[in-house]
Amino acid sequence: MIPCNDSKRLFNRYKDEFEQAALDVLRSGWYVLGNNVQEFEKEFAESIGSKFCVGVDNGTNAIKLGIQALGIGPGDEVIVQANTYIATVLGITANGAAPIFVEPNEFFNMDENEIESKITEKTKAIIVTHLYGQATKMDKIISLCGKYNLYLLEDCAQAHYAEFKGKKVGTFGDFGFFSFYPTKNIGAFGDAGAIVTNNEELYKKVMMLRNYGSSVRYHFELENGSNSRLDEIQAALLRVKIKHAKEITNEKITIANKYLKGIKNDLIKLPRVDKDCGSVWHLFVLEVDDREGFMNHMLSCGVKTDIHYPIPPHLSKCYEKLNYHAGDFLKTEYLANHVVDLPIFNGMTDEEIELVIKAVNSYGK
Ligand SMILES: *Cc1c(COP(=O)(O)O)cnc(C)c1O
């Protein structure tokens, strides 16, 4: 059976480097906020093209702390795409602000033409999610943020090193948020995340917020600080991944290109990439009318498939009190019922890729 993901394969490729990095930390006796976190922050910021980076404990808290640092809270609204992962929305509501949903375009990203009508006096920020690895078309979103004086935030949890017009995502606005959950394109060996920014003042603020609201030991300055630190072992392991980021990223792009070239089936809608928007193919997402039938067919061919995501945030139980209903966001709800993703992971063999293509092409035949 071909799995949807297999983190062990990439581990095995750079096994010696990972084991050495972890062992060095274990033997150093220094496990929290040490040299590895500092070096990771420098190296990741540089690799993204951002001035500053703060390592944090996961992607959800990266979003939460970033929004907190901007002073966004109760009574404020944040515009977010309706078909994003729940964590983007949790980062907004954890601060007491209200999510205002916008439908996606045909590339699964925020539809730039749907935003302006959602802006009100209460709107404080727009957060785009570069979903499935594809960069969002940023021009119009940037100009709307300028016109209405809104913060621009990017959820880059699925799009490490993706580029819009040659510039990496995470560098367009006030904050870029990253997750290094093990199955993300750049994954840690546990939970980890990061916030990047070009703004020194905001950088200093999130540095404090992740560490009890303090920058000088036992001087607690910021309200509602938390412990959201990245740990030394994850930072050391991530430094190995950053070193090999180009190969890791290109390998997934190569698999996606093989799928795009090899899959030919009228019952399947292939993912498209917008002009100027690069994709690093975190996920390879198809649309199909009879999703259950397709997934069963794939299983019978020895291929696992997965769904990201079957229930959109506005219909999730946790947001019942926001009072949204089925039918409020038709495009998003259509996608929730019809998207399905194929296996795409580092270390996939050519035979496996071929088998997946054959299985998709034989669906309905
Ligand atoms: C994974 C993910 C997150 C959350 O990251 P964690 O590290 O799992 O907390 C946020 N947004 C998106 C789009 C994600 O895919």
C-alpha cells in the first residue's frame, strides 16, 4: 500500500546528520533557548529573505502570538479565507477577534475580488493562507491593505519557500507564520513553528510574548505572555532540513510535475497554478464528483488518498456560536465535499509515482 506520507524516508536520507544534531544537543546540557534556536532563527530568516525570525512551539501559536502582538482582539475583525485549515481561524478567535470569511478562487487561495466588500470599520487585518503550497496572488491584496490601513498576515504553514513573482511567501506583509509539523514541507520531529517579520518592533514583541512576556529575566512586561518557545532539539534538527531545503522542495515539485503530465482522466479535475504564483506542492489536490468512489478505487489499486479538509471552519462545531449555516460559502462547501489528495512526499519512488498515475487513469474505466 502506498501511504499518503512517510516521514521516515527523508529521515533515512540524512540520518547521520539528524542523529548527530540531536546527540549534540543531548550532550550539551542546554535544552531551551540556546545556540541552536538562535542559529535556526538566523538561518531560516535568511533563507526566506526576511530580516527577523522567532522560533515558536507550533504553527497555531505562531498565528496566535502574531495577532496578539498587533493588539487585535475583541471587537476587531480579521479577514480569512473560508477553506483554510482551522488553525488559521483559531489564531484569530484565540485573541477574541472575529473571523470574516472570504471564498477561494479556482486555485484554492483567497479570491482577491471577494475581499473589498467584506471590509468594515472593524477590520484590522487580512490573513491569507498559501493553501496546499501555492503562493497567493498578492498584488491586489497588498493594495487593499494599503488603501484601508490593514495589517497583512500570511499563513505559510503549507508553503515554505513558495514564491509570488520571485519573492518568497511570508515576506509580503507584517508577519509570515510557519509550521514545522512533521508532515509539512519542512518538518520537525515533533511540533515546531516560526514567525518571520521585517519589523524590528514587532519582532521584539513576539520574542517577549513567546517567553512569558519578558525579555530580561524576571522582568515581566507584556500582558498575557505565554510559554511558546521552540526547543533546542527541534531547532537543531530543523537546521539540517534548512540546509537541504532546496532538494527537499524540488523533489516534491518534480513529483507534482509527473502527476500533471501523466494523469489523464476526464472524471478528474487536476490542480492548476495561477500566473506568477509558484507552488511547492505541499499537497496534490484533485476534485472529483464521486469522491468516495474514487478513494475506494484508489485503495483497491493499493494507493491511500486523503481529504484536506472535509469540514470547513464556518461549519465546525467549535464555531457554532458564530451562527453560520450550510450554504453560506458555497464554493468552500463544494470543495469540502469534492477535494481529495494523492500521496506526495519526499522519498517516493518512481515506481510508486507511476502506480499512482496508473491508478488515477484507470478510475471509471
Ligand atoms: C498545519 C497548519 C497550521 C498549524 O500548524 P501546527 O504547527 O500544526 O500548529 C496552520 N495553518 C495551516 C494552513 C496549516 O496547514
